[in-house]
Amino acid sequence: MTQAIETTRSAAATFTGLKCKECGTEYEAKAIHVCEECFGPLEVAYDYAQLRRTVTRESIQAGPNSIWRYRSFLPVESEHPIDVGTGMTPLLQANRLARRLGIKRLFIKNDAVNMPTLSFKDRVVSVALTRARELGFTTVSCASTGNLANSTAAIAAHAGLECYVFIPSDLEAGKVMGTLIYSPTVMAVHGNYDQVNRLCSEVANTHGWGFVNINLRPYYSEGSKTLGYEVAEQLGWQLPDHIVAPLASGSLFTKIYKGFQEFVKVGLVDDKPVRFSGAQAEGCSPIAQAFAEGRDFITPVKPSTIAKSIAIGNPADGVYALELARKTNGNIESVTDQEIIDGIKLLAETEGIFTETAGGTTIAVLKKLVEAGKINPDETTVAYITGNGLKTQEAVQGYVGEPFTIEPKLDSFERALERSRTLDRLEWQQVSV
Amino acid sequence: MAVKVLIPTPLQKFTRDQAAIECNGGNISELLDSLEQGFPGIKARLCDDQGELRRFINFYVNSEDIRFLEGKNTALNEGDEVSIVPAVAGG
């Protein structure tokens, strides 16, 4: 349905080019991602003076019910970007989870139900593939821990682009199936994500493909800013006090910050300090380790965790995530695989949201921060849930209950009901209330 | 020690558009000097003013990140493959 919505705004681009985040060297807005001078990452630069003049709360609200309502802040020129209904996911006030944790004002930004492939990656891919089409690519590709693969394959199918996907060979079955169904060519690489990424970096420029997370990275990563814009808009055009988000490469975390800052810069929200806290799995926590040790550099690690979607041992934006958490008086914490499973269950049982391992990591870290007194109970806190639990069922297999198998007879049902109540009582005795 | 070095796109203008070159060096430090001899200017792109490898560059010897080996002192053997790869995001 969103396809039918006409974009009436001007086709003129609001971005002016690419700029190195480290040394400031400027480049044309082409398919390049690193600075030739210093290898720093390239960022999209915008004409904020123009945005300040042309964008209002009303003009945003009059736009489509998707990330493209923020089109002026995204690096595309097309009159008709690829709009598959991505974004504008629920911001849920999580009262039951808040009470359980002992805080007062908690919100869940629920990208477990983002469209079309149930993770935040649909945001970045919608932007990357729109830009890929503008740059003349007919084939797109990615290196992925699963969610990005799902999203790239699905949106490429919708846009009629040829698609090649590279994944580690040990991914969860749901993530592999959720890619294959769209009929891309899938390369399952013997190795971890960092090795897949290295291979793709070597492939990237040899076949003339648009790799969403490599040569299209400056455009791709801008899509994550919409997670900042939406939360600000959904809170009634205000910024929260504290956000908690998962850290893999660190890109999402820094782009939420950029989104908030841009809204302040163009006058859409009032400025205020927002604390940024990051979540990692203990089995892959290079950024959390650097934070704990007070280092300003990241030492890569070899991942070993059930949280495969965030198992990046060599995080490209790790140093920026580290700086951001320190600068905003936030924290970066890690949790064990068991705590991640408990986090998935806690969110499901209190709020009715089934998230994947990355979300379990975020909830477990949120809990840990509250228990350590690192989240003020009165702060408006937003936890970002970035993926869906149906894709990583292996992670909770054996940790959830089983159905009572019964005969189609009343007495069979009554016996099972009695048994379930007994089990419930036993469970309650174990929980300290 | 003759080793094969894979050159990332941003540096290929130094290597006359070659994506792979043969080079010599007993370890990564020596390899960097040898690269600079063959392709003047390339070392300054890879190392900062203190001579340390820039933080957004990854070096791999036979697919292993040199930070898991001996860093710049990682020894090179005849026929090894060295990849120079800029950091990339994703997930």
C-alpha cells in the first residue's frame, strides 16, 4: 500500500557529498566508503541550513508512514525511493517490564516487527538499495550475520535487483531460510563474520556490485538515523534521557545519536543531554572490554556467543561507540549467554515481545545497569529491540516450557490443568518477589 | 621472503591499478618499507605520523588478523598472502 503513496516533495538532494569522519577530506557522493588519505570512514554531509528552512514537524507528519517521512535527512535523490513500509515501528511504554526492573518510565522501540523482514536492517537496506539504483547498480550484495542478508535479499527482490549474499556457514536455520526464500545467490563461508567481511572487501570492487555494507556503507548506515527520528517523534517531539542499544559494529549506536543531533540542529526538538548505553554479549565484547579498561582503542576478539547477529569481533565503528558512551555519561556492559536467554524470556513474559538474541542482550544489559544503579529510575529510558525471536529459535530451545499433550476428553484436560497449576506454584516459589 | 600482497582499491592508484603485487620482507614492518620503495607514498597512507598502523586498517597474514599474531613483528614466510583491508561495518 505504501507503494501507492506519491512523494510530492522536491527531488532535489539535500546532501552535498561525502566527508571523512577522521580528516575531513571531501568526496563526491559515489560508491566509496573509506578515505583515500587516512582510511577513515566516509560520512554523508547535508545542507542543514536548507533543512532548517524547509523541514517542519508538519511536513514530516504529512509524509508516508515509513522511514521515508524523513527523506530530507536521508542520502537519496529519487522522487520514488524504495518504500516497502519500512519503519514507524511501535514505541511501546513497557510498564510491566519497568516495574519488574524497578524503574518508572521505560519504552521499547520494537523493530522486531519492522517490515519487510523483521529487523532494523530493513531501514538501512531501503536506503542503500535506493542509492544503489541511483548510482546505476543492477546487482547488490552484502556480508551478513543473518538479518542484513534477509533484508537485502527481500528488498532486492522487490526492487528487481540481482542479489548475492555472503554469510558465515553456522548461522541459525531461520536466518538462512529467511534469505533463500527470495532466491538470491547465497555463499555460506566457512569462517566467522569478520572473515566473511574480509572476503567481501576483497570481492567488493572486482565485479561491479553494490555491497550495502562496504562500498555503499556511507548511505546504508544513514538509514539507522531513522531509529533516532522516530523515537523523538513518537515521544511527542522530545528526546529521551537514556537509550540502551545493542553494539555489533557500533554503527547503529552512533547513528541514533546523529539522528537526535540533527533534529536538534534543525530545530525540530529541544536540545538536552541523552545518555547512550551499549550492550554486548560476553562472548564477543571488544567494545565493552575497552570501556571497562579505560582504553581508547579496540582490541579485536574471536566471537563465541549465541548472539550471532551481534558477533562482530572487529567492530568498524567501535571507537566511535566507545567515545559516545563516555561523552554522554553512559555505559557499555556485557552479559553471558544465559543472561541473554533470560533477557529474551523476560521481555516476552512482561511485554509480549519475542526478540532474538541481540534483543535479549539489550534487555539483560538494561537489567544489569538498573541493578548497578546506572539507570536513574526517573529517567525516560528507551531500549532498542532490533530483531525478531522467530529467527533464532535455537537460542531458546530447551529453555521454554512444553505443551501439555492431552486426549480430546474432559478428564484428560482437567488432569493436565491441575498439573500445570502445580508447576506454576513450584515456579513461583523459586522466584523471589 | 617473497609474499603476495592484496591491495585495497583506495591504494591501487599507487600500484598502477594492480590489486595484487609480489613483495619482500621478513615481517610486516619490513614489508611496509619494501612497499614504500616500490610504490613511494603508500606507507604514509597505511601508517600515522608515529609510524603506527592506522586504526581503520586491518592487516591479515594468510587470513589471520595480525593483532592475533605478533602485530607489526609478525613473521612472513615464502609464499604467504598478506591482505590489507579497510574496516567495514555491517551485521
